[in-house]
Amino acid sequence: MLRVALFFALLVALSAGAQTNLAPGFSKLPAGARVLVMPADIELFEISSGGVTEPRADWTELAERHVKAGLTARKAKLGAQVTEFSDSGDETVAAVLRLHRAVSEAVVVHHFGSLKLPTKEGRLDWSLGPDAAPLRERTGADYALFTWIRDAYASDARKAAMLVGALFGVPLLGGRQLAYASLVDLRSGQLVWFNRMRRMSGDLRESEAAQETLDALLAGFPD
């Protein structure tokens, strides 16, 4: 229930489309920069006829495979020395992932959303601080690329309900795709690039469609 509530809370906070941003003083990756690609944080949901959103583990597993393959294929396109993170269950690293998730959600709400923070003055000025250091110490990377995706699809019963609703002038919401990607400087912990996306299209359950989602999510990557 908490995962479902978070999905809709972030959905409300965002406006449609995709938007990217760079931190002050950052324009692109330095030559020779080493980039660590973190495993994508993905979860897929199904919307019932009554609008109840439920997690689907089988769909999520499919999406994880497709996105992992897409990120691997993009290693050469990132224009840097790229390695993939191998998770060994280290609690210190897990703490970094949780912190990044919390900071990113704050960026979504307070930078891209309507609840702007006056002290930020519209700048992408967010950081994990020294807590990002374990990733650098463990891998030797200079930057880490994080991706987070949540996708919801209308069930057949929901689609039928949407059709009936349309006949009577009662619009019912269908699927939504919500995602963000960020690049973190592991030396300072600063988020130097952030892209967020919200749309009503896309399907991570299919390989080609999943690659299109990655293309959209990584558009504007500062390589």
C-alpha cells in the first residue's frame, strides 16, 4: 500500500512530459570520467476495473530484464568509462541507495513540482553529501547513474470501464508512466543532472518499447 501511495503522490506532484536539468557549473562529463550504472529501481502495477492499483511481480521481472539490457547496450554511447554495479547486499551501499531515493523524491516535488523552495532559487542544488563516498571507494567511479521507473497499466476490465465511462461523459484514468534518472558526482555527492518523465504511453513489458522509454528518460544526458 505504501508503494502504491508513493506512486500516486509523485504522480500528482509532476506535470506532464519530460524535463531535464543540470546543476550550476556542470555542463557535461569530463573526458575520461568513470561512470557507474546502478541497477534500475523498477515496479509495475495493474489497474483494476475499480481503479485499484496492484503491484505485478511478473511484469516487474520482465521490465527489469529489458531495462538492464537497454542500459548495458548504452554503455558505449555514454561517452565515458562505464561499469555496471554488482550488488553484494552491502548495507552501507544499500543506505546510499535509500538516501538517493529520498533526495530524488525531494527534487521531484520541490524542484520540478509546484512546492518550490525559495532558498534554491530554481537551481538544481541537491546533494547526498559524504554519504555517496562508499560507492566511489568500492568501485573507483567518479559518477553514478541512477534510474527509477514506475509504470501502471489498465487491466482489460479497466479498459472496458473506461469505454463505458467515455460513453457517459465520465473520464476514467488509464495507465501512467512515471520515471526519473539522475547523475551523481561521487566525489561531492552532488546531483549534477536530473531528468524526470511522466506520460500516458510506454510499455516496459515489451523489449522495444522499454528501449524507447530509456531513450526518453536519458534524453539530454550530459555525455
